[in-house]
Amino acid sequence: MIKSAEEYMFFLENDIKCEDYPKRGYKALTESATVEVWLDILKKYPEPYIKVNMLFNKTLPLEILRLLAKDKNKEIRRRVADREDLDRDLFEVMAKDLCPVVRHSIGRNLSLPMDLLIKLSHDKSPTVKQGVAFNKNAIAEILTRIVKSKKHWVREAVAGNKNTPQEILEQLAQDKEYWVRDGAIKQLKIETLAKLIKDKGFKGRSEAASRSDLDLDLLTILVNDPDPLVRSKLAANSLLPMDFLTKLAHDESPIVKAGVAYNDNATVEMLVRISEVKDRDVMEALASNRNTPSEVLKELAEAEDVYVLLELAENKNTPKEVLEKLVDHKDPNVRWEAMDNLKKSRR
């Protein structure tokens, strides 16, 4: 138990030095204290970062949470709203906060009573609507209302919610925004998706090509799609049957070849043939694939593109001599990834 404000600061200063703080339960995060001690900490150390760290402690009494819920700093109030151990009064206070970011956080709080969640779904702020749409407890009634938002990031949140009705997902699968379509297509029933794929006007084919449950009819449609981006997404699908992957490996489009090179099931023969194409996307994909033979990886080490070298530095099968060369690269990210890879290979 924390006995004084000074003892809390001693614990906190030592805890913060640990690289995995606040993930692990150190004393400042786990030890309890009396209300009087917490009040003394707030009086002697009123800095915002102290309050933020206090809120990591799950034993914090409701009396202290009520004080912090009135803090002038919106970030402090937002962190109070993130906690799931609030009582009804605190939930109501946070749901009425003037800052939409705070209401966003309380809207996505899984312990929020349903009546308050429904109330927040009527909020005028798109930020708050997004928070509600993220809530796993949001019911169909709520999500059907929120999906009408003009903000694509609100619709994207609805598309990703497991409670969104199929008819709404079908609507979102045809949204003009990629990330909205992508989220909806991941959840759409395969029968509905099949119907959309067969519609030539459907814009979500590239997102659909990543699905793991495509049957042979749908695979045949997608592998012959005129859009190379669709074929590229299909080529990168790790569950794609080998005969389809082989066909796409012979595709003339560089972006499709890059998709094949990203596929973990691509054979050495495929990757060697693809390496003859001097295209940035292809080179980056080859550099990331653990099946790419060492002689190809060594050739890629001569590339000037930082993103290619970064993938190379991260690849667990990159030859040691290549990593040792990349350790001296001018780009700090390439250097760091190469050093980290070398350290792991020595373990």
C-alpha cells in the first residue's frame, strides 16, 4: 500500500525508467492508497503527467475519479472516460462533457449503460458518433442511425462493428471510400459478396480478393478481372490455390507480380523469375518474402530505394553480410531494423 505522496513519486520515478511501463504492473500502477494520500499527491504534484499516471492505477477510488473528471485538461478527462470502473453518476457526467473527444471515449466505453449509449448516438458531433460506432455493445438500431454520417471515418467504424446488420454492410461495401468498403466486405456474408462481385459496376473487387472463403467460381472471375489491382490483391491472398497463383505469376502487370511476391506460398522458381522485373513494388515485395533466395536478396541490397532496404532489413532470411552492410546505412530506420534483426539472429 502507498503510504504517502512522496512514496508514490518514488515508485513512479522508478517505474517510468522501465522500458515496458505501463504494460507491466509496477507499484505505482498496482498499489492502493487511501483517499487522503491520493488527495495529497494531487495537491503536491498537480502536473498533468502525474494525473495521467495516476489514472493507470486500477485501484483509484471513485472520489478521486470524480475530481479528475472535472479537471480543466481534456486529456485527463478523456482518460477518466476510458476507465470501465466508473459508476452511473460518472458515466452521466462524462457523457455530458463539453469536449467531443471526451464524449468519444465514453461512447466507446464497454461499461457504458445502454440508455447513455443510445443517447450519445444522437450526438451532433461525428467524433462522438465514431466512438459509439466503435462500441462492441452498439445495437443495430444505433448503428443504422450512425451510418448516415457524411464522415467516412464514422462509416468505417460502423463497417467494422460485428453488430452491423448485413443490409447495412452491403450498402457500405459499395461506399466510395476504400476503408469503408474494406471493413464491410470483411464481414459480408459470402452469398451477398458473390452477388456483388458478379456485378460489373461493383467497386469493391480488390477488397473482396483478400477474402479467405472465395469459391472457384469467384476466384475465376477475379483472376481474369481487367483491373490489375484486383489481380494483385488476389495474388497476395495466402489461401489462393497454387494453380491460380501460378497463372498470376505469369501476369504481365508489375503490380500483379508484386502481389505474387508478397504471397508466402510463392515458390522459389516464381520469385526468381519475378526478380527479373526491375520495378519498385516488385523489389519491395521480394525483399519482404522469406522464400526469396539469398542471391536475389543480395542483389536487392544494391537498391537505392529506402523502402526496399527497410523490408530487406526486417526479413529474417536476409544474409548476415547484407544486414551488416545495412547497419551502416544513412537512413536511421534501415539501420535500426538491421541491427535488431542481427541481434535476434544471434539468440
